[in-house]
Amino acid sequence: MIVYQSTKQGFSQDVITNNIENAILDMFRSKLGHETSKREIESWKNSMMYMENILQDAEIPSDCGVMIEYQIPQTSKRVDFILTGRDNKQTDHAVIVELKQWQTSEKTEMDAMISTFVGGAKREVPHPSYQAWSYASLLSNFNESVYKESIQLQPCAYLHNYLPDDVITNEFYSEHLKKAPIFLRPDALKLREFIKQFVKYGDKGKIMFQIENGKIRPSKHLADNLAKLLNGNREFIMIDDQKLVYEKALLLAEKSKDKKHVFIVEGGPGTGKSVVAINLLVELTKRKMFTQYVTKNSAPRDVYRSKLAGTYKQTEISNLFSGSGAFIKVKSNMFDALVIDEAHRLNEKSGMFKNLGENQIKEIINSSKFSIFFIDEDQKVAFSDIGEKEEIIKWAKHFEAEIVFEQLNSQFRCNGSDGYLAWLDNTFQIRETANTRLDRTEFDFKVIDSPSELKDIIFEKNKINNKARLVAGYCWDWVSRRNKNLFDIEFPEYNFKMKWNLNDYGNLWITDQNSVSEVGCIHTCQGLEMDYVGVVVGEDLIVRNGKVLVNPKKRAKTDSSIKGYQTLLKKDEQLAKDKIKSIIKNTYRTLMTRGMKGCYVYFVDKETQEFFKNKTELA
């Protein structure tokens, strides 16, 4: 969506008459339907004056196109300034200019990231060259007019207040500077010459029209590269009922061109829900269907995006992955398909404060012709989780969608042991099964006597292939978040002290080469797996006289997953107690099913430890 569009001549008139910010704001309100900040309005006023100076050259045609604040479809990202026209060979070009009012910055140790004062505080943000290039990449991979009509995109950045230093143009950022050159305060004439290489003749709005009205679907280049990365990757090979669900989903996606379909796939831990989901994302993209992989938690998205990317730039496939709250204002049937993994984690409201939208399930089904929900209701681990089969059915019926069901049963985690999963359910007293004792020959499960011993085991297992991690229930405050000299989880009597996973690794804690030294939680490992998992069970789960009990008061103060418990306790005490019991038990059940080959557990509470030890002995 283009907020403001004109020719160079029309743009110049709006600037000269001191009306440019008002002209942009009027169109902003009309097209986006909301207001913006005074800071952004002021930035329009200042930056557009600088761009007007750049364009005051007779060799830049008066009928070239000017687009301001072009919103990239299905993202919240807006391109500051685009100039369109033709070069000497009559090739169509769009020059993308990322505008910044920065004056200083600081180099970081992260690729393409730089630190500067923005939004009232010092923040780490993408380097302007990387930002401009990433926007061009999204357009070239998803806007059908851009890649079919061979519109050449030329990204750059213009920091009109920034004096040259050895930071913004540091060699560390050289790869990104080559892809999108940066122009600073003294470089106005250089930027003008850069533009003149590509915009020699006007286009009478043709290129702007093509970009604005281009269908949103993945390019063949993107689809082919994605398929190559998946092909032969053993992590994503499907067998048995995984293949059945995959093929059925592809058939339903084709049928959904004529009628909306909702496909609900239930499956326990390790049944391959994510494997099928990623395979579907790739194949549907290959079939030129506009598809996204959706999860509430960002960790699975980031890990699978990283694994798919390989040597391919992650930004180029980033638009294939989305959070579950991104569909609030999406037009009906905008997507051909949405693949919702970990659907049990969906929420009613979206946003940081859970105050946006109406219902994520409703919004997802509305947004797509075909929606496939992978769900395991026994992995609901927060009060805000509403992902249940009946809730999905309710909204599917609301949209008159055809509903199809399937089950994933084959166990590929926990050494393929269905007995281990049944034993967990019985031992946690989630449901009664015949597995009252665990046969440890099926799966390497051990109750460990001390946290330091548990740590040693996991560190040793991790030397094999970096696929062993420690996780814990959220019973310790994250004090190291603000003070890196502090430790979060400490047992002085065992000489044990470790930190929760740091922000340094983002959501790639489970795969980073150095992160074994930190402890993960449910939010960084749910939906993912490792070979060996070590679990620290806090005092929020205890056993007394053979009965498994929960104590939410032992949860950390910073744990948001049980937010709402106290409120519900006042309204409906029994419902609140049943729900908190389910959440805490589900959390540990989920943590203890992350291991492909083994699970080792330390219980803080000694009576609980003895209870689980006894349950592992053969009858």
C-alpha cells in the first residue's frame, strides 16, 4: 500500500509550499485508518526537504514517480521513499531510500546490527543499509509485478544529519554497504548521481501502479532455493502417518481455492507435527501459494527459519514466518494457506498487553483460504492459552469452512517409546494408564541426586553433537537479565549456579554452540527437541503421600504464564485450581519430552524425587 504517491513535480510543489507533511498525513489517515506520532510527522517535514534538494537536477525527469511510506504487504514495515523511472536502456527501476535523522551510532558485535538513540532511548537496530536491502529483498521475493516485470530495485540509505565517522561505514558492515550504499550529510551530490544512474526517464506512474497492484505470492527463485535447502535434510524427512497428513493437507489446499477449509491435526510430543508443518510451508510456497508458518512463541519460528536458511539469507525467507497475533487487520482470504504449529498456544487477544484483536483463531481462519492447525491440548502451559479443538471448530463453522480431522500417532521422540509417554501421564496423574512402572530399557530416563551431577551429565552428552541442554520449571526469578554478574538458579550446597538463557542468543538458544552453559525454560524449548534433556523440577510440583500436587506460589514473580490465576481464583476457585494444576503438570510433561534419546531429572523436593525414583523401578 502506497501512502503518498506523486511525480517529482508534484512532490516538489508540496515541499516548496510547506505542505508535504500535511499531504502525507492526510493520505496516512485515509489509507491506514489511524493517526501517527508527532515525531514521525516532524521527520516527514525535515527529511522530505532534504530529498527535494537531491531531486533538484534537470537530469532527473519531472514525471518520474515518487512514493512515500510504502507499506510492504503483510508486514508492518514501511519504505520511507521510492523513486521510479527508466534508465538509458529503458529498463524499469525503483530506487529505495531508507531515510534516517541519526547523528551518532555505536558498532555492535552482531551482524548488521548497530546501536543508536531512537524512540527516546539507545537501542540496537538494523544497520540502515541492511534495512534498505531487506525491504528490497522482500519486494523482489513476494511482489509478483516486481519479479515478473523485471523491475530492478536499487536500495540505499540517506542519513542527512550524520557526519562521517568510522562507525556507520565501518568495515564490519561492508557486506551490507555493498548491497545498499549509505549516503551521509556531505554526500548529497553522490546520492543524486546514484539516482541518475537508474532514473533517466520518467514512467508516468506505470511502475508505481505495478508495485501497488502486484499480487503477493512467492517468486520461483525463492521457492526453488527453499526446496533445495529442505531436500535431503534428514531432520525433515517424513514417514508413516506424517506423509499421510502432508498429502491430505496438499489436497485440501488445492480444494480451498474454491471453498475455505480448516484441517485440525492432533498429535502428542514427538509425533512430527513440526516436521510436517515445515514440509508444507516449503511445498505450498513452491506451488506459488502465499503461505506462512505461524506460532505464538518465537523460538520455534526462529530455529526453523535458521535451519531452512542455511547459507541463504534469513531475511529473504523471513516473510514466510509469522507470530500468531499478526492477523488482526488482515483482509479475508489474503493468504492461500496458513500453517499453525503449536496451535494449543494460541491466545484470545494479541499484543504485548493482550489488548488487541478479538480472537487469534478467528483472525487466522478469516485471513486464509486454508488453515491447518497442529495441536496437542496437553501442552497448554499458560493461562492465556486457548488452543483447543472445540474452539477451532467453533470458528471454522462461523466462517462456513469445511472441517477435516487427522491424527499423528507414530512416536519419533523419546527413542520412539510410547510407553514412556504413557508412564509420564500416569505418574504425573494426568490420566490413568497401564504404565505404572517405567521400563528404562525403552528410554534412557534417570532421576539424578544433585543438580551438579545433572549439569555434568548434560555437558558431557553435549560434546557429542551439541544436542543436549538443561531446562527448568520457571521457579527462579530472572535476576541476571538486568545484572549479568548475578546467577538465577543456585544450589549453594551442591556448588551449583547457572543463569537462564541470555538474550545474546535470541531464540536460537537450543542450537547455539555456546548456550549449553545456560538453562532454558518452557518458552525457549517448546515445539523443539534435542537428543538429551536435563530437567530441574522446582517446588511448584511436589508429591505428598503419593499424590501429585502443585504450588503456584513457588513460581517466579516474573512468570507471566500464570498471569490471571489470582483473578480467576476469586471468581471460580475450583476452575482456577484445576487450570493451574493442568498448566504446571503440562509444563513438566512438555520439558521431559524434549529428548530424543534421554531425559535426566533433578527434583528439588526430596519426597517427589523418591516418588519418581520408585516409579522407574521394574515391578
